[in-house]
Amino acid sequence: MMKTIVISIIGPDRSGIVDDVSKCLINHQGNWLGSSMSLMAGQFAGIVEASLPEDQLASLTAELNQLNNLTIHVADGVSEETTTTPTLEFVVTANDRPGIVQQVSACLAKLQTNVLLLETECQPAAHFGGNLFQARISVALPAQLSADDVWAALEALSDDLMIDQDAV
């Protein structure tokens, strides 16, 4: 029987980390299904969704934990059911300051949305002397909530937040 897993990986960046993890998966008849990986402050951070024969899980986990200087966690995945839950995608842009993610996430939690994707970055803001914060966000909406409700709540957070519904 096939098992879906999620592997999280973090450690000092070096060449070959992705290759090492993919070799471990192949060694245990695994299939790489999806991933997201980044370099952050000199640390490699990644997450991988994979499937493999259930009887290979323990030996895969043991092999992954032998990889040098990496902290690896393997979690059981669940089969995702196909649903027609409406989703919204948008971009939040603002002059960088502490608390933007918390402000937006608190608003989304209060609305009972489910955050499906959150990607953030700070870039130098040309001609302004500071940094510009940007977040790409995708959320699933509960049945009772409309897109207009979300836009109104986000736009009410702060005058310095720009919410772009069409930028994603």
C-alpha cells in the first residue's frame, strides 16, 4: 500500500541537499510529488510531499536522519479530497514594519479562512530609502464568507497596506 508523507528539512545551506533527499526517496521506491524550498539567512529550508510503499517508511526515515547537518522531520500525509471550496489569491504590499504578517493573519483567522499559501519577501524600495514588504497569499473561504467580506476586512486593517486582488 502506498503512503503519502511530508518531509521537512532545515540546515546550513550547501550544494547537494536536494540531491541527497531525492536519492533517499529513490532508494526506498519513493515518488517526489511536490515541494517548496528556500534559502533563508544562510539556512536551507524545504518541505517535500512524497509517496512510497508503506513498508519503506521506517527505513526511509532512518536514511534521511543520517544526512549530515540537517534536521529532518517526516510526517504522515493525508489524502486530499477534491472540493469546490472557493479560494482567493491576493498580494499585500506595504512599507516594511514589524507586525504586518500578524495583522493580516489575525484578520484571516478571525474570518475563519484557511491559509493555503503564504509567501513573503522584503525588497529595497527604490527612491524611498526603506524596504517594501510583499506577501502572496491564497486562502480557502468558509461557506458563509464572500470575497467582498475578505477584501473589506483586509482593507480596513491599515492605510499603508495595499491589497491587490489581481496581482497573483
